[in-house]
Amino acid sequence: MKSLKQIGTDIKHYSEQLSHDGFKQVFDHIDQLNVKKGVDKLGLDKFINQCAIMAAGSGAISGSGGVLTMVIGMPVDVLNLITQQFRVTMAIMYHNRGSYQMGFDEFMKLVAISFKVETGIALSKTMMESVAEKIILNLGVRTAERLVPVVGAVIGGTTNYLFIKRMAKSVKEMQELPIVIQVN
């Protein structure tokens, strides 16, 4: 059994890896025009629901067969959860301002604010690591619950679905007030 100190070190290590290139790669692989088209076709709330269902799918799969599918499925689940969260954030930004194209720095500042991470004027390594840490901690809380086959699928799918819905609500609430984000 790992000590709490070792678990904390592991979380810090994974959050550093995710924050260095992982977020940028996920951002770069999302087709912002398709997000715009999805919001235009479905409407914002249905688009958010579609993303939440896609997140629930990977959560259910990663928890469906116990330890084996969790070990193999967790990296895919993490990637899908981050992708869906990014898509939802982009959709809300597009819906509120009418422009679907945005830069990575501006986008990550909004993601950080939605996680209640302090942001400065410049996009910082510490801010990105804090966002990654919060995502990893959120996933770690429910990892043990996914070890039980079938029940783990229900828990994994439900928690992913609710995570995306809560993040969407948080970003929507932030966007109700005008936010000025300076990108240097």
C-alpha cells in the first residue's frame, strides 16, 4: 500500500506530465469548427448533454470489468473526459461571444477559472499543473469504486456524466458576467 506522501508525489508527477504537453495536444486535436457546428445544430444544452453522454460512455467502459478494464481503460477515460470538458468549454465560449476560434492560452485561463484555480495575467506552468492536479484528484476519488464489475460501470459512467454537467454549469455561470482575459 502506498503512503499518502507517495500518492501525493505521484499525483504531482502525473499533473506535471499532463500540464506540459497533454492539454495543448488535446486542445490542438479538437476541431473548433465542428464544436461550432454542433452548437448551431443541436443548441448549447443538447451539445453539452451529448458531450456528457460521451464522457459517461468511457467511464462506464473503464469500470465495467473490474481491475483489467480499469487499468487499460483509465488512460482512455482521462483523455476522453478532458476532451469532452474542453469541447463543452469551447461550446459555451462560442455560444456567448459568437466566435468559435480561440487560442490555447485564452482557453486554458477559462478552464483554470472554472476549476477555481488562481490565474494571473500570463498562462503559467503552476496554473496548468493545478488544473491537471484537480482533474487527476477528481478521477482518483472514484477509482476504487470502479474495481467492482458492473457496479463500477454504473459509477464510472454516472460520475463522468455529472462531472461534465457540473463543469458546464460552472463555465456558464462564469460567462454570465463579462470576463476580460488578457493574453500576452
